[in-house]
Amino acid sequence: MELDERKTKILQAIIKNYLETGEPVGSRTISKYTDLNLSSATIRNEMADLEELGFIIQPHTSAGRIPSDKGYRFYVDAMMLEHEKEVEQLKDVLLEKEEKLDHMLKQAAKLMAVNTNYATMVTAPRSSRNVLKFLQLSRMDASHILAVIVIEGNVIKNTVIEVAESLNDETMLKLNILLNTHLNGLSVEEINLGLITALKQQAGMYGPIIEEVIDAVAETIKEDEDLEIYTSGTNNIFKYPELSDNQKASDLINAFEEKQLLTQLIDDTDSEGRNEIKVYIGEESPIQTMKDCSIVTANYEFGDGMRGMIGIIGPKRMDYDKVVGTIKTIKSQLDTMYKKDDN
Amino acid sequence: MELDERKTKILQAIIKNYLETGEPVGSRTISKYTDLNLSSATIRNEMADLEELGFIIQPHTSAGRIPSDKGYRFYVDAMMLEHEKEVEQLKDVLLEKEEKLDHMLKQAAKLMAVNTNYATMVTAPRSSRNVLKFLQLSRMDASHILAVIVIEGNVIKNTVIEVAESLNDETMLKLNILLNTHLNGLSVEEINLGLITALKQQAGMYGPIIEEVIDAVAETIKEDEDLEIYTSGTNNIFKYPELSDNQKASDLINAFEEKQLLTQLIDDTDSEGRNEIKVYIGEESPIQTMKDCSIVTANYEFGDGMRGMIGIIGPKRMDYDKVVGTIKTIKSQLDTMYKKDDN
DNA sequence: TATTAGCACTCGACCTAAATGAGTGCTAAC
DNA sequence: GTTAGCACTCATTTAGGTCGAGTGCTAATA
């Protein structure tokens, strides 16, 4: 059996109607809803076929049909193809550039949540290559040295190092020069034991400090890995009956609190994917607790190789059109925002 | 009518029983539960009195009684008085000192949540006096200066300042000395326009940079105000039927996401309050959406005048004993953790 | 006077049966 | 291939009925 044009039209109509009403769709509704001018009986026959093909499901005998995951997939694929041509932008979704990056990302998450009424997430961008850009030691007080570590993409971290004895200005200067000349431009993998030993030797009696600084650098670069995730609109899930029964809601809320779970959504295929927008429907989701949800994600990219992810999570019965539009809009705004002047 | 000893005993028994079962408590239950050896009829009379006094409530005719807010208040006050003597510590709630402060606070929130099965929050500590401790400008690359700002309590912030032309080492040194000698030890209020003008004059052609740095300092100190709040166990609210109906759950989840709302819980009475533990019951809560909850909070204090808050939020029918114990334990651990060696 | 036993009464919780109605599958006619 | 007609299914709603926990009140008791 094939999916001919009429079946396609009927399937589209069923899904469209279900997205709007949330109720199982009956044959009579379709008979009137479409311009096919077919009787409900004919529709019924076609629906039986569509069910056999796996696109729609009957929740129980004598109820209308609802889309299966496969049905949604078909619908979304068709829609994405449609969208490919028009590069429409939602005019009313306007992200303002904020002073602080974290404020802006939080803002982006919120904007998407308010606009779509779904739960949203935004990950902080991280550099594909974690390279040390700049290192600065300074004496804070007699027993503390402040180490400022800047890695590629202007991610800045600070560490306070305790020292037994105060160091004079000259020593500080020497250490700074030593560290910067040898370490700048290196990634954490490149800072190996041989290099460290060589540096320690050159530093003489200040070897232990070098060691501590390098530890801090490694720590800092690594720490950037457990990346920050901003979420918003979590409580939107209560707006959708299919998600708001206690067990499901609890699991979802938990996933949003334990942001760690959300990292599974982060796409690690390199950017070759043509800046694709990804849609996970129901069972396709990589996160177990979101089997009843659909997830739409996209990567954004700052000028200097920093990449992050934005995502919207809602019920399978989701306004895919709007969600994809919103994601696209926010993505493109983030993409261009830091293109010219960095931070 | 007075609250004599017998009434007190009965009231305590009612509340205790209700805390355990969650069901309205009937007269017969009390008649057997207590060692008063009174018939249910007598208890009924007493209960009618207690209701008249406002300590208990009948959800509907022909149901048992449940405590009113006033009843809970009575119970908690009595309990707190009891606790005053014993300074027991929960042995099994052990907070490990983490490298990073934010990790540790997150950990504290989680620990409390796991231990009590309620939702918890921990605010980052902030200094009562926001004083500039140390300032460091360094040249990051030709057109960017990195300003590192350390305020009292070793809160460190970074800002990148864009400059038109590259500055040489000597100028940088001069600016650093100029800024540090004049600004260190000052609070944001003390950095007034007169001082700024004087500094700008001394800096000559670099006046604009001075201005930007000072702006950044002001910004940084102010920004520390919109403080961070770590939450955990949010989804625990689903464990309590009285909170998990959709509207209430949604509101609560929202309050935990919009952490801003939680700031209302932060106690601004100065520490004179003898390190008191605060209990807000139902209507006493300063947060509208938590009228069906009880909230237990306490302030913790790091050695150097940094203060933060920990709190537990659960249903009114809460295990107050355990919650207060947990709060006390975590508080005292936080209190002592940074007493000797700071950060 | 305080306590208790007894009793009628209330009211939510739970169960069952019947009515409703949306929607189906199938068959026979067009 | 399409449609009208019809019997059938089944979730949802409504109404009625029982059950039992618990009360308030009254009269008897210590």
C-alpha cells in the first residue's frame, strides 16, 4: 500500500486538526474540514489504511485517530521542507544585546519561553578548542596571589593561590613573563609533563607556584566543560494536560533542575550539519524522561568558534511551525550578535 | 477560655498525629492515642473548645480536625523551645568542603533536599559592606584591557574594556598604581564624583579609561547585589498531595525558577537575631504563592562578614523537627567551614 | 461539676447502573 | 470507487445508593 496524494492530504488534515484541538479526530470532521469533498465513510476507509501504515493511532475502539510518532515525523519533515525556502523571521522576537553574556543567554531562554509557551533551554557557548590566551599573576596581599586565566573566546576565570611568603614585584614580573611566553596559545593537551618540568626548573625556588598555577589552568579549562545551562518556562509544562500528570511533570521538572541530563541534547556532530535544526519526536528523544515530548534544538555560533545550543521542549502536540520559527530567529540573532565585536 | 494543660496535650496529640498521617484526626483516635484516659466524648468537647480558640479546623462537618496556622505556630514554638536546650547535630548530614564555592553551595542545597525530601534553597553569601579590595588592569591584546576587580570577601569579577590605542607597559603600571592607591578600601558610596574628577585629571589623556574602569567597578559591586540562589529538590513538591495540584505546583515551580521571588525570604534584620532560625507557616509567608507552605530559613555567616541564607520549603504538614535539625546542622557547618582559612 | 455512654445526624468517599454520544467497521447499494 | 445506513463499542457523565468515620447533643453517671 502506498501513501498517495489523497492519503497525504487526509493525514495532514488529521494532524493539523489534532494539533489545534488536542482531541482525537474523527472521520466526519475530516470530511467537512478538507476540500476533498468525500464522505465520512470514504475517509474512514482511508483512515483505516493510514492506521495500517502506522501514521495514526486509535487511542481506543470507537475513538477518533491521533498521530503516531511516525505521523508527526512525516508532518514535521514536510513542514521543514516547506520552510527551507522561506527564510522568514519572527519580527516580534527581538533579543537585545546585554552587557553580560549570561544575562543575555538567560534572556534568550526567557524570550523563547514567553513566545512559545514551552520550556526552553540555552547552553553557554564553549570553545571547540580550549586554548590559553592570556595569563596574569598579581599579588593580592602578602600571602595570596591572584591568577587570572583567559581562554580562547574570552572566558575568564580567577583563582586565588596561597603562598607561604610574599613575593616581590620583580619575581612576579618574571613569573608572568615565564608563564606567558611558554603557555600562551597552548591547549590543555599540549601542556605536558615535560613542559611543566622545564618551567619549574626555570622558576627555581618558585617551582611550587608554577605547579599550582598550571594546576589552576588545567582545572579552569576543564571546568569550562561542565557547562552552564539556562532554562526558562519550566512551569509551562503544566499548561499541557498530556504532560502535567504528577509523575511525568515531576520527572520533567527534575530533568530541568538536574541540568546535567539536558547535556544529552547537545549535538556533538561538527558543524558540518548545515546549521540544521533538529527535531526529536517522542521516542526519538535521547532523554528517557522526555518520551512524551518533542524537542527542537539548534546550534548557534559566535564568531570566534564558540558554539552553544538552544532548545525548546514541549508536548508532542506542539506548534512545530512556531517553535521552529522561534528557534530560527533566536539562532540567527545569536549568530550575528557577536560576529563583529567580540564581548 | 484558657488553654489549660489538658487542652495543650490534646492539641499536641492532634498535630502530631496529623503530621504523621495527613488525615484529619478524630476524637476516638486521640482518646486511644494519648495517655490521658479520656473518652472520645470528652475529647470531642475539648476539641470543640480548641476549635473555638482557633487552633484547629474542621475541613467539613463530620470530619476530624486538622491544625490551623495558629495551631502549627503553637506546635512549632513549643518545639523550638524544646530544641533550644539540646544542640543536637544530625551526624549523617555532612557537607564536604568543595574547591569552588558555588559547587559547595549547590551541594548544600542538594544535601538538604535529599535529607528532608523538601525543596531547598541556598543563597550565595554577600558581604555586608561592599568594599573594593584590589584592582588590576592588564593588557590582553592591542585593543582590550582586562580589569580584574576584587571586592571584600574575595568576590572576583572581570571586565574587558575596549581601548582605541594600545597602551604601553609604563602607562599600565601608572594607571594601576593610581587606581589602587586611591580606590582600595573604599565602598561604592565613597567613590564620589569629586574623587573621580581628581583621578581623571591625574590620569591626563587616559581619563576616559579611568572612567570606564570606575564604571565597571560600580557595576561589579552593584551586580553582586542581584545575588545567586541555588535550589534543589524542586520536584519534591510532587510528593505532597496538598501542593501537587496543578495550579499550586505550577506557581511553586515558577517561584523556584524565577529565583528573584525567593529574595523576599532573605532576612535583612542584622545579625542581632541571635542566629535565629525562622519558621514561616502558611499565611505568615512573605511570598504569596507559598501560602500553603511552611518555610524554614536561617542565615549562615562566613568569617569575614559574608552572610547568606539557607532555606527549606515544604508543605505546612512538614516534619518540622527534622527540618530544623537539618537547617541547624548545615548552618553550623557553613558557619565553621570558612572560619579560619578564607577561600 | 466533670465525665461518659448513647444516638441521631452529616457528609465525603466509593460503587454501580444507566444514559449519552462520538466514532467506528462493515455491508449493501449506487 | 464511493456512499448511505446500521449495529456496535466504549469513554464520559449522571444519578442514586451504601458505607463509615466523625460530629454534636442529651441524658445518665461518678
